Amino acid sequence: MIKRYIIPALFTMMVVLTGCSTVADKDVSANASAASGGSIATAAEKIAAPQESRGLQIGAQAYTFRNFTLFETIDKSAALGLTSIELFPGQKIGGDVEGVLDVKMSAAARAAVAAKLLAAGIKVRAFGCITPQAEADWVEVFTFCKTMGIPTICSEPSPEQLDTVEKLADQFQVNVAFHNHATPSQYWNPQTVVDACKNRSKRLGACADTGHWARSGLDPVASLKLLEGRLIVIHIKDVNVAEQSGECVIFGKGVCKFPAMIAELKRQNFSGMISIEYESSPANPYPDVLACVDYLNKCLALSADDLLAGKAPAPGMVDDVAQVWSRLDPTNSGRWDPPVQQTVDTSAYKDATDDAKGTITASGDGFPGEGPANCFDNNTDTKWCVEQTQVWIQYAFADGAKKKVVAYTVTTANDESSRDPHDWKLLGSNDGQNWTTLDEQDEQHWEIRFEKRLYKIKTPGEFSIYKLDVTGNNDNETTTQMSEIELLVSK
């Protein structure tokens, strides 16, 4: 069903199909807050810079939000202050539209997507990666992009396909950017892209993936220099190590020489798309991508000389406090309010551990004054803090009493978000030997300190012992901490 979008969608498709305008060509004044319906916190509005005025087209590769629908991705992109997007095939569309984004989408589905983008003020700058085999399939992809107003296809065509790709690129007036995965992929070395484009149409060029270059042992800055004049799209990444196992990190915190990369793009007067492709934390990439957008905008605001002179800001949403206050409220004294403890509604439950006089055991005693009993003392000012990456803590009810726990809460501690629990299982047992998995959580990213989250158990059972088995914390930190755990039964 696509009733919600059918009227504006049909109008948009009429515009596209008549050749008067396209989603990629039309200027839109809708702001990010309206586009997201107010459903996403618009912290990005305070950090978003006027990217279009620089000639750059900064957006997200939709693969960043692959665990979400395309419509959710569009809303998140708008909330981040982004005005461009790169679509990838196979993502669920969402909203009232069934199916996935694909070159075989129905006209109604294409119209609904176009209307959603138009309402959000976001333009599609690229589509990929996709590499058809037969010429007829290539024609289908080019036709799809032309119809949807998408100017660039990101692909990895074989040498045998280059004549066909060049012919169709000129025929449809759609660019093809050769993408590099890590070695030993087709274009892992930028010289192969240079060779593939030699004496060919200017519509052929590079979709330069900086993270894959680092994973292949290449210098991203030198690689950008080699491709000067053929850069069409940048899949911008920063990774923690220059190895195949390198994982995406917030811009500026990795090994990709991020300020120097931006300085090189400035030197080249690059005006194509910078596509943020953040592969880490797929369950909730938004906070990290927000920090990436912030850092990218701060670097873009500096000159190439300043970037190369080491004047780039610190990564990770770090600002000078005085400058922040002067921007937000010049009359404010600069007093920071203490963090507000986030609460959840547990009024339908009772904490079974209150006054239960159970036995608490754990994988470690913790630091002095920060033992495991603090997780069950109803006091968030105390915590269990133990120098372990993988930890477990269990509560055994007195005299083997069995409780039907239907939900539980976990509350973060006062400092060091890197120590927060990230992945865990809640287990139940009646003998301490045989355990039943009651709930499992992965990729938990916490927004603030003292944040309390409620987790409901789909299939509760009656057990005398409950164990929280934490298999990883937020940043592979050597220390893990929590302030409170509640085992909740129905009132």
C-alpha cells in the first residue's frame, strides 16, 4: 500500500517522465526538521554547514543505515543536515511501500520514493554499487537512473565491459564511477582506474573508497592525487587500522590521514559527492555519523594550508566551550546544567530483587567500593566497575525461590561511555548449571550517563537464578561498568 504518498508521488513521476525536471535537479527548501517529522532529535541542525555553497554534495551512502528502511534512512539523513544521498540496491523501501529499492521497481514505488526525497529536500547523487553482466541489464540500470534523475552509477565493471559501459554512459548522459573494494578486488589499486579510463569518455571515473585503500595498505592521500581529474564520488571512511580487518571509526580517529585527505580534495577543487559510508554499529549508527558530519564540516571550513599545518579540530564532537556559548547564547554565563538522568516507565512492574536478600555473584569483584552488589542497591550513584571486557553478574533468590521475571532494566554508570555494556544475554536457571536464554541484545549504544533502558522478555519462565552475561562493551575497553540492574515481575 502506498496511499500516503500517491498524490505527490504521481505528480513527481509526471515531472520526471516528461523530462521537465528530476529529483536530482530540483531545488528544495524543506528543512531537515520538517523532513523528519520531528521524530529525530535535530542536534545536527546546530552543526550542519552550508555544504552546497562549497560546491560539494555531502550525503550518506544508504548502506550506512542498512538495518533501516530507505524512508527511515532519508529521515535520518535529513536530521543529520545532509542534502544528498547515495542509494544502494536491495534496501527495503519502508513507509507504506512494499518491496526493496531495485531497478525493477514499479512506477508507483518509484514515484513514492521520489516524493519522499522531494519532501525531505534530499537529492540522489549516486546509485550503487551495482555491476550487471549482460548489456540488456546495463541498459536497464542506466534507464532506471535516468528516469530517477540519478547522475552517477557506482560499479566495478570488468575490462570486457568497458566499451559497453562507455557507450551507454554517453548515450544516457549518466556517469559511471569505478569503485574499489579492498585487495584483491578489480579496482583496489587506483592505477587500474586510471588505466581503465585512459582515452575514454569523461563520464567514466572513480568512486574512491578511502577506507578500502587503507585496508589494502595504500595511502589514501596519494591515491586521491593519482586520480585527480577522474574523481566523481568519494566513499569517505576512516578506519582504525591499515589492515584488511580495519573497522570504521569516527572521522579523524583512524589511520586515513583525514585532514590531509580533505586538504587534497580542496587542492583539486573537488566538487562531486562526498558519500559518508559508515560500516560500524549498523544497529544504531546515527550518533557516530553525527560526529562524522560534525568533523567533516569543521575540516571543510578550514583552508588546505591550515589542515596540513595540524590546525584540524579534535574529532568526536569536541568544541571550544567559549565558542559554543557565544554561538548559542552570548548573554549566557556559561554554566552547564548537570546531565539529566533518563528514566523509563516501570510502573507496571515490581523489582523482584528489592528486599529479597538474594545472593549476588559475578565474574570479578571490581575496584574498591565498586563491587557487583552495587548493581542491586537501587542507587545509581554507585556502580559495579570491573577490569574485564567480558563479564557476568547473577542474582540467586534466597532459598531457591522461583520468580517469573517478565522484563529487566540496565542503567549506565557515571562516566566513560566506552565501558558501557554493548552485547549481552539474560539467562535463567534453577540449578546454576543448565541455563535458558531469555533475552539477547546486540549493538547497544547509550546516549547519556545514568541512562536506564527497559527490556521485555518475550517468553518468560520461572527461575531462581538470573544471569546477565555481557560478551562485549562499547569500545572493547578493558573495563566494564553498570550502575543498576532490575529484575522485574508483573505487579
